[in-house]
Amino acid sequence: MLLSVRDLESFTIGATDGDIGSVHDVYFDDQSWTIRYLVVDTGTWLPGRRVLISPMSVREASWSAQRLVVGLTKAQVENSPEVDTGGPISRQYEDQLVRHYGLDPYWFGPYRWGAVPYPFGPAPTDLRPTVGEPEAMGALRREGLQNVGPEHVEERHLREERAGDAGLRSAREAIGYYIQAADDEIGHVEDFLVDTHTWAIRYMVVDTANWLPGKKVVIAPEWIEMVSWSDSQVHVGMTREQIRNAPEYDPARPIEREHELRLHEHYGRRTYWDEDTDRAA
């Protein structure tokens, strides 16, 4: 199922012992284009505070009722590390956050979610930390290293210190970015469509209002050649003519697999489900 980020922003987030707020924004990483955190406005419960919740914490989802339930208590959320959602998120902060919630870091491992391909369910047993094992050694084993020693842990810490900005981007900020085709500008980012199974952003919704009034199209992140974050521009390799003739996107109707097939055939691109199958193999 593909879900609009704009629709996601109206979802209520429930903890195991009560509601904690509603989705205000999402952070996605600019390498895999995967939603890593829901930015939750805690409303009157914790006035003036927003918290980050990982999709790895989601235990129940009611898409029609616009509600997600996470396997966390309100106390866990209240005591989570404070974050400034107006600035960049560092890897050091993420490390604190996943430690606090007892999650596996998504940035260590062969899959989209580190040791696992999806943001739910247990990691393989052989990738779980052994009793008494320092977290850093467990993380390195999840990367595929065996016979981990202190020297490997020290090297990891140095990598973390140099990591700085984790490359997380606000969807709210990215909406409105201009789309530059191979031969001219074609419109702007209107929305994002998220795969509710993997939490990967599968498409950007592009509004071509200034060029083709009334027409919207979708473009996959894999078709992006470059994003200039400082200039708020997304560069794609397709021409305006290719985009003009692409299957039109109707926000009032869910995208069916048939529409996606026609879209990928039009651009001569492999489907993401074939690519995901190859990576899993």
C-alpha cells in the first residue's frame, strides 16, 4: 500500500498506555529515501514538545482510522532524548535515541533496516547481542564482522564522531522543491508516497501546474540524478516530453500495480519490487 505523507500527517500516535500526539512531519534519509522517524507533536500532553518515533516501534496500524500504535509507554516517550526538530539530526543523537528505546540501529547491516529488511519483527538470532556484550560490539557484528575486538569498537567510535549530520531530511521542507528535467523546469514537489510495508518513499508527487495546468505525475527517487538541498532543487534525467506523456497521477485514487507497471514501462525502468527481491536474494 502507498500512503501519502500529507495524509500521514493527520495520524494519531498511540502508546501502550494512551495517546501521545499526532504526526507533524517525517524525517527521511537522503540515501535510501526511507522514512526513519515520525515527528510527533505531543499537543497538550507535553506542551511545546515534539518527539521522534521510529517506524521500528510501530506495532499496530489502522490506515482507515489514521492511527498507529507503538510498543512504547508514555513514560518512555517523555524521557526520550530532547531534540531540536528545527536543525539537523546527528548520528550521535540517533545513537542515543535507539539506545533509549532498545532498537537496533538501521545504519548497521545489509538491509534497508540494518539487520532486517522491514522495520518490524525481531532481528535474526545470530545478530542479537550476546549476554554482557557491549552495544558497540553487537552493532559491529550486525555489520557482518566476526571476532570483534576492542580495536574494532574504537574504529566504530571514530566513525561515529566523524559522522555528524545523519543525512535526515524533513518532508515538510522538501515539499515545494523545484523539479528540473533534463531540458527545463517541470514543476515542484507536491507530496511523497510511502510504502507502508518498508516505509520507503516510492514516489515524489510532482505538480506541473506552471507548465501543464492540472496535471500531476509521480517520479521515483531512484530516477533522481541530483538533489541540491541548498537550492531546493531536484534534478531528474527525463525530458519534459517524457514527463508530459507519462501516466497521470490522481491524488483521489490509490495507485494500483497496473499504473505502476505502465509508469515504469514508460520510462524504461526496472520496478522497485524486482530490485528489492534481488537485494533480498
